[in-house]
Amino acid sequence: MGLFTVSEAREELERLRPVLDEIVALRADAAELGAVIGAGGPPTPLGGMPEWKAASARLDDLMTVVQQTGAVLKSLAPLLVDFPSEIEGVDVDLCWLEGETGLNWYHRADLGFAGRRRMP
């Protein structure tokens, strides 16, 4: 897929917001269910192995939805999504981190998250 302009990436982030919110909720459920089924943790009202498998399958589907937009899901916990772009002729990723209200950060594609800066 191609590069996003800043406005296109912001629009796509808003369209993806319900998907990203569901990923966060399912991630927590899957972690709780995994603790129960994997290590004999305390029972949970969420269920057991069938519910864990369903949550995992749904997470896979949602992650695919994100990737199909051209955005890149960089991390699941915390949720981190990059939108490939270009600023002043330099390849960058417009970078959204779980908990942020908007898309206001970027980093050079070759530097990754450590090179994160506020958008000009």
C-alpha cells in the first residue's frame, strides 16, 4: 500500500478507533483467560479454553483489519500503530500509541519508536 498523508492517517485512525478499542478489551480478556488455562490460575467468569480460543481468533481478525488499511500494527501491549508517510522528503511513520487522543507523533522509519517526535 502507499503512503498516508497526515490527514489521511488521522481519518483512518478515527475509522479504526472501534477496532482498536475492541483489541484492547479482547487483549485483557485473553490474558485473563490464558492465566486460568495455562497455569491453573483462579477461575474467571470469562470462561476457559473455548473462550480463550474465541478471543484469540477474534484478535487475529481485528489485527488483520488494521493491517489491511496499510497501517502497521507494531505492538499489541501497549497497542502501537504506525502509518507509513513522508515528511519533507524523509520516510517516516506517523505513530499512534494506546491512550493517545490523536495522531500527533512521528518517527523516522529507520529510527523507530526511540526517535519519536511531535509532528511539526
